[in-house]
Amino acid sequence: MKFVWASHKLINAAWTESGETNYDYVILFNSLTELCAQMGKRNLLDQVQILGLAAHGGEFHGGRIQLDSDLTVESIGGFDTEFRLLQRYLTRSAILTFYACAAGYGEAGSALLRGISSRLPGRLVIGFSVWGVTSPYGASHPGIMGYNRQPNCTTSEGLLSPGNEFAKWARDGQIIRLPSAEQS
């Protein structure tokens, strides 16, 4: 099983210079189709167990991932072909984590994660309820650069990870784990 870090070209968070990372591959991409082509060149059909996808997210609300065009609950149908293609590279129990500011924040984030997970059956889809910065060597939300100005947004110190208090999980069209701030 392979671990892939994929960084959208708009943020260029690939940091491909030598350094310790838990990922087997670091890929820079513009669209999900291009990402799949890059994984195809690496012979990763049905081999990606963990895909960390870094992109810009929501500016003032959650539920948006900025790719070649914005991925939102309203636009998700336009990504169906790309999700079918992406599914070919992900193992049946893969984890797809969107390291995109507030991709999982609020009801908009929940709706987006439910929509993506329904298109990738069996896979765990994760988004975060905070704004932050990220790299394949670690993802953090330090509450800097004005990111903590958002209403009802929790700030934190330390690394973001799929298991931490800011992660929202979806599988098969259902939210299966809420961030701690949304559990009350």
C-alpha cells in the first residue's frame, strides 16, 4: 500500500526537496484528472491507501476545495468522472484527507464530505473544521495570519492529523465523526 501527498499547484505545498515525510510519493497537480494521470505513471492502480490532498479551501465559510474549479456541494456533480477515475487508484479502505482550509467546517463542510464519500464507497473522507497551513512534513493550524478571525472557528497549536479534534470524517455518504467543537 502506498501513501501519496498531492498538492494543488495554486498552493505549491509539495516541498519535493529531501526531507523526512511519511509519504511514498509527493505529486504536484492542477486537476483530479491530472493527479490520476500522475498516479498512473507511477503504477498506483488500486494501491493508494492514504491520499493527503492539499489545496486552498473556504475563505469565509467551509465546504469548498479549490482545484481547477471549485469543488463544493453545488458543483460536485461536475466532478463525477474525476471521482470515478480517482476511485481506481484508491484501495477499498483508503483514507482521503483534504488539507484545505475549513473543507469540513460547518454544515457546508458536512454536505461536501458526505457528497464526496458517497462517490467513493468504502473510503474514509476527511476534512478539517479549521483554517491553517500544511505540508507533507506536517499540517498545522497555529492561529496566525488572521485565520482565527472566522466566527465559531477553533484555533489550535500543533499538527493537524486525521485523528485530531478538528477532523470530520465521512464514509458512504454519512458523517461518522464530528470535530470536538461540533459535538456539543
